[in-house]
Amino acid sequence: MPEVSLMDIKVYAVSDERKLSMRDLLKFFYEHGSLRVSDLHLKVGEPPTYRIDGMLQRMKGADLDRQTMETLARSVLAEAEWALLRKQRAVDSSYITDNMQFRMNCFYDSNGLALAIRGLEPDPIPLEDIGFPNGVWSDIINKQWGLVLLTGITGAGKSTTIASLINRIAEIHPCRIITLEDPIEYRLKSKAALISQREVGRDVPGFAQGLRDCLREDPDVIFVGEMRDRESATWTLTAAETGHLVFSTLHTRDARGTITRILDIFPTDQQDEVACQMSLGLSHIVSQKLVPRADGQGRVVAMEILNNSYALANLIRLRKLEQVYTFLQTRTKDISEERMITLERSLATLVARKKVTPLEAERWANHRTTFHDEMKRVQEEQKAVEKAAAKSGRRA
């Protein structure tokens, strides 16, 4: 009789009559879609808990005990990862099923084992479906060099957006793409491009070492999973400055905060030099949030976009960052020279399109007063468009 996989052992008791395996628990992701069900949290002393449309919802079942939790964790961790977990008390991992792939972190808390699982679609989402407020994505995928930063809180969809951008580049440009990830999330396929994905801890010791290697591997496009420290930030900026198109992520909430965060990585006496380097190498900053939809069916992306024009580069070089937001407010035409937008303008537009409620949009805005101003502007613009359309109709 064939041995049953740990994934299929039904160990979690939902009720006296019904038990679930880890495969059953993961099935919930692809039954409802990872855009709605983003995470699963398992920990001793609590029932399995899903994050649905951004909110945590506990299953109606028994609390997980230590033995059940260990069986569930071991079903998705390799032996080497389990040994590393026992030694370091935390480990990153990934797992692939026929339908989806998952990013995981297994760790110990005061009650025992805990597991955070993020669901990812098997293939990147088409760029047209991401939710960009303008055509900036077409500029980004056709760039030859520069640094493109995707920023936002954990769970804001940064990895999804970057995977979609790189996937489109791979479809249309015969170039060399190398990614450095911890862990690999989307498995990208070589199409017109040739892709190598390297996982930190398995294929390379760290981001800094991977970037040093990368510059000797003839890349055109580089994806650095995260700028975690001074060394990786230095190599990332250098790669962008020396003629490569570089993508990376940061956990910041807006464009100005992203620039400040990078400068703060470095000592005070180096910040002027780094500001100059960034002014030359930066291409775009896209800061995004996932906001609950008005119809309750999932979430929609709101974005703040900085396009590093000549004038903005001068502000960055001189470290006059208090003026950055004004540029985002005024350079909003959907042409490649501009295509900027504030998060507040993006949210106001989503409200006008009835995709997000005003109350929810206000809750996610970085600047509430500015959001209210943008709401008024959008309403006035709508009235002007309607008036012009009515006038044109009467003439006809």
C-alpha cells in the first residue's frame, strides 16, 4: 500500500466528524482566489485563520495543538528547512502545488510553532489587470536602465506587480534577466528573454553577494527582492547607475518616504553622495496599497507614482524632498514625460469610479486633508466633462 504524503494526512479536527489535511487548508486559496484570500496563519492555541479581503477570519474549529501544528509544518518543509528551523527558530520557504504556489515563514512564538503562508497565483497577472492609474507601466517595461522601486506595506501586492512587469519584459524583449529572491515567489519562464532566478540561502549566500555576481553575468534586467542593508543598497544603486534596469522593493508608504529611507541607510557624511547617485539612477517609484472594494468582492490597488524627471532629479540631488509631493500633484498628464500621481488622487479617482467607498478611501489615505481636496477636484472635473458632453450633444 503506497505511503500517504504528510500533505494528505487529515490531522486538524474541524469537528468530531470532520478532519482536514494541509492540502485541504491550502485548497481554500485557489477555490476563492489569492486576490481575495491572501494569507493563512497557523499557530498553537488558535484555529486556522485566513486573511480574506484584508481582514483576518478564524475557522470554526478546534484550536491547533502542538502535535497537529508540527505535522502541518513538516508537511510543507523540506528536511533541511526543518533542521534550520530547529536551529534558528525561524525559516523562510516556498511550496508549489498543481494550482498555486505559496511563500511561507515558519517560526516559534511563546506558544510553540507558527506558520504564515502567503498565496500566489501560478502565473503573473497581466499588466493590464494590475490597476495602474495611467500608462506608466508601458514606460517602465521599455526602459533600458534605471532603478524602479515598488514600495508598500507587507501584503500590498509589490511582488505581484514586479512579477507582472518582468514577465511582460520577458515576453517582448530578447534580454538577460537575473532575479535575486528570498524566497522565489513567481516562477518566471524564459520567452523572448533568458531568465535565471536565484534564491538567497540556496543559490547564493545573500543579496550583496548575488549583486556582485550579477554584474559579471551579463544581465540587462535585475530584480533584487529587497534592499535590506547598506551593502545591498549600494550594489543596487550601482547596478542601476551602470546601465542596467533594476527592480527592487522597500517597505515604505510613499515616494518621499522611500527616498528618505534609502538615504537613512547610509551615514550622514555619505548622504549627499548617495542623493546625487540616486538622482542619476532612479527611474520610478511606485508606492501601492490594496484597498477593499466597495462591492465587498476583493481589493483594488491604489498607487502613488513618481517619474524621475530632470526637475525631480535636481530636488533629490539637493535633498529638497519637501517639494516632491507638489511635483506628483502637478505632473499628472498621461504622457511619458509626466504620468505622476499622488496616492490621494488615486484614491479619489477610485471613489469617483465607485470602486471604493469614500470612507474606506479616507482610511487608507496618507494625508486626509489632501484627500478631501482631491475629492473636490475630481468631482469638479467630472462636472466639467459632463457639461462639455451635454453642450456637444446640443450642437449635434
